[in-house]
Amino acid sequence: MATFSPSPAPRRSSRLRPPANSPPRRIRVTGQSKPPSRLVTPARQLERSPYIADNVSFASGMDVDEGSSVISERSSLRTNADTIFAQSHELSVSFYANLPVEVKQVLKNADFYGDAYSGDIDTLTGFALVASIQTCFVWQHAQAVKGTPTCYIFACPQDYNQTMPPFHGLVPYGSSREPGLILVTSAGEIRFWDSIGIGLAGGEHFTTTDLGLSSDEQVTNFMRCDAQTYVASTTSGTLFRLILTSAGGKYHLASHAFSRPTPSMSFSRLIPSIFSTSTPSSRVISAEPGNISSITMGAQTSTGGRDIWALVDTRVQRWDMKSEGWEELLIDSEITNNLRIAVRETFGEGVEKDNARLDLELVDLAIDSDGGLVILVSYAGTESYLTMDMGGVRRMYALIRATCLGETFKVDNVKSVPYQSTSTSGAPMHPRIQLLLGGKMIAIQFGDAVALCARDSDYRDRLELKSATDRTLGVGVVVSDSSLLILTAATMMKATLDIDRVSAFDSDTGHANLVKSTMMQAIIYGSLADNPLHFSFPPEVDEDSLMLGAEQLSQEILESSPEIVRGNHDLTTQLAGRKERLSWLIRFINDNVVLVKMSQRSRQKLATDAEKLYACHQLWLQHNELLASSPNHSVLNDAVHSYMHNIEESDHEDIMRAFFRLRVGDIGRLITKIPEVAVQVTRESDHDLASLLPEANRVVLTVLKSAFDYREYNFGVYGIELPMIKPWTSRPSVIDVVLGLFDASTKVVDSPDTDTSKDSEPNTQLPDLAGVLFACLQERLDWLGSAVAANEQGAERDKNELTQKFSQLRPEVLETLRRNGHAEAAFDLAEKYRDFTSLAALCHRDNAYPPEENPNAPRIQSYIERFKEEFTTELYRWYIQHGELRLMFSQADTNHVYMDRFFTEHPHPSISWIHDLGKERHSSAAAALLAEAEHATNLEVKHLMLSIGKLSHLAQLHETDMTTDESVLDAFHDGLDFVSVHETLLKELKSALDGVRGRQTLENQIDIIAKKKAGMLAEKYALTQLFRNLVRELLHGKALSVEDIVDVLTLKDNDSALEDYATALHLLVPVENLPEARKMAAVRTVWRRIYIHDDWDAIRKTTNISDSSLVERFRHTALYAAFRSILPQQHPSIYDTPPDVALMTPTAQEISSRWPGMSPDQVEGIVADYNLECDVLGELELGDVYDRVRELAETDMWDEEHEGSE
């Protein structure tokens, strides 16, 4: 049973069925001025089908023997044991009766494309019939309910060119005798049997008459008006009245074409005011010729006649069929244009704007109890709609209710019909309307379906046949109980409507309920082998209704709703049945190609429900195995009881089974209680954790692994686009549970009191726990990194925290696995999650060097070939971090390309120079060594790097014959000079230890050096401590910074090494990596210490001193030595520092910048000592001395230069 949508999708079985060898033919009716019908056309260019008229319910409009309807008597005898094929709140469809054996044999192998069949169910007489071109079968369908019915068989009248079965009608005589039978061929030959009982004796006794049609005229419809009156229509627009009369105990048929009487025969003409229904002007309407596609009977006229309505091409005709035996045409009006406008206004963009492309056709007509016209129309789908349907939409259908106002018609409403004909709709037929309850419900019979539309509500549904070899043959209306009898080629069904619920159908909620009902029926009844019905969605089914209905239905299956899940004490079977229900649900959605209409959230909700049910089924099977072993205790049992108690559902007789029946959706919450329950049991009983862990692990692993496996296997079925949205399998609480179980299992395995063999639990569970833990963590990371989660508050923070946590956990977990005999599992996990850092570490846990003794050497090479840079990057990092450069450079030459890329993307100049030298890239090696030497803290290393670097540079120059780059050579020379200063200074400082007996500690050595080499610092405590610290670094073999070496050179006693002050200034000149403020502060500090080095008061005492002696005193000062060293270098920023400038000391900020970790008290101490130096300098008043000594130094330099030139 389908839903309410106006355009149902072709069922999947039809879409996948190979097309017929040729489309069904339409026989063109000759001599016809109008174009043929499009109703049964595979393509509009094909011809009209010969059997455009099928069945009209004879119960409609009956006024003879209605009180004796057999079916009304049988309806009260039906039992609840009937097989149900479909059932919703509004509609129930059940098995009614089998077909007679003779009919089954004929229809079983019938080709409905090549062989024409028609049929009908007459609810007035209680008989049904099926007719082919050759044979007509009649049986009492009410009798078939009880047992095997008697089948009456008749030979059909045939024409030489006949291609369709005859039209047929049963003649009711009441319940006292069997009905008669009338067959009318398309050529107009009529065959009448007085009683169908004749069919038991061969059916030879019949009477024949003829309508007298022209050679190019054919019958299109045949209808019973009452027990004595019948009407037929033709392709030329002619209507015939057939009258059954009795004479001498025998019945005879007489016929005449509809026409007005001659004036001499019309008694009503003499008294028009009383008997005539003509207009006051007595206007006579002439009927225009045309193909009559439908006829129906209307209300009884005031003169005792009956209205006969007809669809003639694009017009509507109304005839008054007089009781006197003649007919009058009252209306012959064009109506198609009004209907076309109404269709466009109702369906908007879904309808073609061009009239020719729209191709609107009047299909069938009925008159409801209020006198309104119910017209079935068909029209072509738009091109956009055609592209949506893989079956190729031919025609769409709508019901239009119109009111007759004189000779015009007013459209009241338009309703879409939940059906469309496509190239896969099976053998074509002319659709026919049946009215229930005077038109409150309308049934439309198609070849492969019966559509249902309510007049006063938005309820729409359909019954679609499952088999491509099945088709509808007739629909009968049971007036007494608002039901339909449906005859198909396979069976007879009864469809019962609850008209109260149909009338109360709410368009806001009813559509969603119908969608849900359709899916529920597909699940419950779709799997029945004998069910002739197919359940499907239309392609334009409302997305919200679809998703809401599907999710509600899925939830009801999880909760074992009795409407859809049968009760069963065998929980294994019950769970399997529910799994099958959910499988049917998604299969049904996919078969109807509506999965694309569902959002990712909705799809994942269905998938999550299914995987939870699958996980619970697996868990129950596992628990059954445990119960079979008669355990002393069950962690799962305790957890279920605890959880059900917490949610106040502990009043069930069997709580365990109640959980698996009703609370499967809470399985994620249940497993979070497992560790808590296990710990609680250990506290309250004599069970230890080691004995409970195996089952606790099994429960959690079974649930999560089953869920992951199901999801991986079925994510394509559900159309899931990863990552999952807030997946239940990776909630923080679930991750904590798995991690806790892994840690607890590790402690038990590592405990000396437990069996630690590789084959014992919980040791054997460690790989699975690790795998599930990694899967949970990765799944949550994927979710937190998705675009959907980006809008959630705190998602980015959670992602960063979890990423860090995962990075920390992976190596720990993998090492735990390796340590406990699961190395292969560790490698597999590291490979799966592409944790190349852990892979590199795992590969070297055993014998790392020499490589040939490493059992993982082949694995390392395979990883290099498999993962390339991804692995080699982490491999080389591991070598560097662990100081295994010998392993790094012992690799095969084929791997050097990866090493080149590694050093390019991840510069390590302290190491890459070795690789460069090996590849004879001397320039790169020299540049790397020069850069690295600048930051080297070990003096010997620094010296080695500079030496090798200089040699590499020279080798490069030699190989390429390049011009010497003085800047590079100067850089190496400056570096080597800096090293030389260290070595000279260290030698001088260690000279203080000469003569000291015994082995001295480092601190004792520092004390001795400070006392002997830095006596001038006696009162400068902060600078003394600084000097001691720097001496300690030197004794450790460290290379000092320029600022530090300058301090050592200028803080020590330089009585015998005045040139060290100048050396300090020379070291500061080329420095470029110091802030300018700190560099100039260091220069001023050197000059300040130069000025205060000598006793200027003693030098300037000139009593009894000659000028030459005074000059000689100046020549022995540190100031003079400094000038003589720096003046030739022409560095104004260095030598132009008079005493008043040297009084400027570094600020506290500059001191803190140089020593970031120094405390404020230490900074203040340094500042205080600097101030002491300034105080001494200030008291000396060396302004005149500065100029005199500088002049002396310049004069001496000039004299020496001239002496040398002479």
C-alpha cells in the first residue's frame, strides 16, 4: 500500500526488469477525426490500445435488487483469521478469495502485453468474470470465500479483426436465480445468455443481435443502468440504449441509438410544460461526433428518466434518457480548457506551460451523490520530472471535481492521484473510476495499481501489485461496509476503509503517519511470499515526513512495539526478528530511491539504531554461552539490574530480557556501568578484579566491536558520509571505560600474582581493547574535526586536548602490547592509524645496532618502500632523538633520497653536514657547520665544526675554481679566533691552579681562580658571582657568548695582560646578533673597566718626575694599550668612548634581557656593582688624561710608521 503522494515511484522490481521486446501496440481506430487516446501509450506516437474500456462497477447507480446483494451478506461472516496483506489506520487489505482453477490456469502464463484480458466484480449479483478474446469465465466470488466456486465458461463472439475481449455485463434477476450474461464485441455484435447456468453445458444457447455499426466504428464502453437497461458508446460519438424485455418467458435484447423522437410519436411534445425538460426556447442541441472515452449514469430526472454523462474527446455531454424510450441531449460543452487552467493553478511549476506538451486528456467520469462531476484527467510530466524518474514518466493523473451550472462547468477542486504511468507500469489499460459512499472516497483502477483519494480530506493512498506478471482485472464497490473487492490475475482481495478516519485525516500530521505506515507495512507484510501487494514511495515524498516516519518506526522496533514486533519468549529469535525488521526498513527506503531525501542525521539515526540492535544481539548470544557454563557471577547481569533500577524499570519479572526487549537504545549507557559494577562486586564479595575483568572486557568489546563492524559493513547501505555525528561509540564516557579496562587489564597482567601467559585472559584481550580504544579515540577526533562540530562550543578545545591525549596514549598502549607478547598487534595498530613515530620506536625495541642483528630490519625497509616519506621522516627523527646517527647513515644508498628530503624539510645542520660531506656537497656542509658552530655551546665541538667547515669551504673552492669568498672565510676566521680566545683565557685561568697540591673539586678550583685572578672584585659581590659562574662554564668546556667572554676578559686581573681589554673590544666589533643597546652597553662597560684598571692618582703625581717618566707611565696603562690596539682598526663606535660616556651603565631591563632567569635581587646586585664602577670612574676625573693618552698613542703610532718607512 503506497502513500499519499501524487506521483509514486515505479517499484524496484519493475525498474530492474528487462524491457519487453516491443512496447504494447495501440490499434488506431479508422475513420476517427480526433487524435487517439494517450492513456496507455509508452510513447505519444504509438497507437491506441484496443481495450480502452474495462470495468465499471455495476453497483453504482443500481435501482434493481439492491437489497439482495450477496456480498453484503458475506461481509458480516468474515473472520479475523483472514490473511492481512496491508493495514493502516485508514485502510485494511486482506485476502478475499481464490480464483477458480480454470481461471488460474489461463491467467498463470498469460502475456498481458500480447493477449488482452478484461474482468469485473459485480457486487450486486455476487459474481465475477474474466474475459479474453476467445473465452469468458464467470463464477460466484462469494461462493469462492467458502470453497471452490463453480466456473461457467462461455465462448466469446469474435470478429475477423478483433484484438480485444468483448465488453461484458451481468443481468441481475435477484437472489432467486442465476444472472444472465451480455457480451458486446468492439464491432457491435451482441451475444446474450439468459442464464449463466448455460455455461455449464457449453454455453451454446444464446441470442445474437447487432448494433449496426459502420466499418470504421467501434464500441468503446458498455454500462448497465438497471436490470433492464444498458448503454454502449462508440468511437464516432454514438450512444446506444439496450433494453432487456421478456416475452413468453424468454428475455430478448433490443437496441437503438440515442435520438430525439419524431414529432408524431412524442406525446411530451404536445404538453411541453409538464413532461418536457427542454429549455423555454425548445433549443435542440446536435451532438458533435467524437470518440467517447467514458460514460456514466447520473441522477434520476424529474420525469423518471436518468442522466447519462459522456466524455467525448475534449467535451462533456449530458443526455436525458427518457423513461418513454427516447433520449435528449441537454449539454455538449467544451471543458478541457477550464480543466487545463485548474491543473496549472493547482500544480504550478510541475505542469508544462505549453498546451501541446501538457497534452491533457479526459480519461474517465463519474457523478457523485451531490451531482458533481468527478473527472479523471491525465497529462504529461515536465522534463525536469522526467529526468528524476528512471522509468521514464509517461502520464500523470489528477481528479477534478466540477459543478454543472447550466451549460458551463465550475471547477471546485483538483487533487493529484498517487500514481503515474511509466514504461515499467506493465500491460496498459484504460483507468477507471469507482465511487464509494456516493463519492466520499474515489478508487481509480490502473493496470498495476488501485489508487484511493478522499473527496473531503487530503487522504491519498494506493495499492500496488508486486509481480510484473500480475495486473488488475476488476474493482467492485461493496456499498454496505465501505469496502472494495479487487480482482487481479493472481487473487481476489478486499480493501476496507475506515471512512471516519479518512474524513478526519490531518494534512499536517497525516502525511508523516502515512509514510510511517507505508514503511511499517513493508516491514510487516512485504516479506509475505503470497502477498500480491508491493509497497513503495513516490519520488516526491515529503522529506520531513519521510525522515520523521522512518525514525519513529526505527525507534519502535528498538522498543519492541507490539504493533510491529511480535512477542516471543525466545529472545534470540525476537532480536533476530527485530534486526530483520530494521533491514527491511532500510531496504525499503533504498528500493524506493528516497534515501537521497534523508539528511545525514536521519540516515545516521537509522544506522545507529540498527548497529545497537546488532550489538545487543551479539551480546545476548555471548551471554547465553556464559549462562550455559553455569557461572557463579555475571557482571552483565549486575550491570543490567543496576541500570534498570536507576531508570525505575526494575518491576519486570525478567529484568535481563526486559532490557534487551525494551532498552536496546541505552546499550551505550549500559556499558559505562560495567567498570563501576565490577569494582562494586569486588568490594561487596570475595571476588577479585582479576576474575571479573575477562567478562567485563568481553561485554564492552562485544558491544563496541559489533557496532563498528556493522557500521563499516553497512555504511554504504545507509548512505553515511563519515564522520559520524556525535557517535555513541566514542562518547567521552565510553572512551574512559575502554581506557580504564585496558589499564586495569595491564595491571593484572603485570601483577606477579596472576597468570601472565600470553594465552590467558585478560592478556589475550589486550589487543582487542587497544584496537577498540584507538577506534573510539579516532572516531571522536574525526567528529570534533568535522564542519558540523565546528559550530559547537568548545569543540576546538576538546579536539586539541583529545589529540594530545591520543598522541600520548598511542606509544604507551603499543609498548604495552609489545611487552606482553602482542608485537604483531602493536605493529598492525600503528600501521592502521599511521602512527609512524610509534612504528619507528617499535622497530628498534630489540637489537638496534648493528642493523643486521635487528630482527625488524626487513620490516623497516618494507615500511620505507610502502610509506616512503611518511615513515622515513619519523624514522630519522627517532635516530636523531636517540643519538643513533650510526644507524641513520648506515642505510642503503637507495634511501638517501628520503634523507635529502628530510633535511630539506626539517633542517638539522648539526647533523646534515655529515650527510652532505658523504655526498661531497662541500658548500652545503660548510654553510651548515658555520651556522651550527655559531650556536654550539661546547667549545671543542665549536672548534671542530669551524675547522671542518673551513676545510669544506676550501675544498669547494678547489673543486670549482671559484673566487675566494672573503666574507665566508672571515666568518670562519672570526669563529676560530673566538675559540682561540677561549683557549688562551682558559689556560691563563688554570695557571692559578699551578702548584696546588692534591685533587681539587670544581668549586675549590673556582675559588682559587677567583682569589688569584680576580682580586679587584673583592667588594663587588654580584660581579664576583658572575665571574665564578662564567669560570665554571669554561672549566666545563662550554663556549661562552660574546658578552660572557667579554665579562671574563675585563673582570679578571689584567696586570700582565693589558691586551685582553683590547681583545674584548675586538670581539664586540663584528657582533651582529646582539641588540644594539646591549652591544653598546658592553662596549661602555669595557671602557669603564679600562679607565679604572690603573691607579691614576699615583700616575698623575708629578713631584720629582720628569715628563719623559710621566709619558712612560702613560704608556704602561690599560688605556694606552687599548688605544694602540683599536686606533688602527678605525672603529669610531668602539674607540670614541670618553670617560663621561663610559659612566652610562646598563639598565635593569637590559640586564634582565641578557639573563632572563635572573631574580630581581640579583639584577639589583649587578646594577649596584656597575654603580660602584661608575663611582670610581667619576672620582678619577680623567677628561684631560683621556685626550693626552690618546694623543700619545696616535703620536707613537705615527712615529713607528715613519721609522718603518725610513
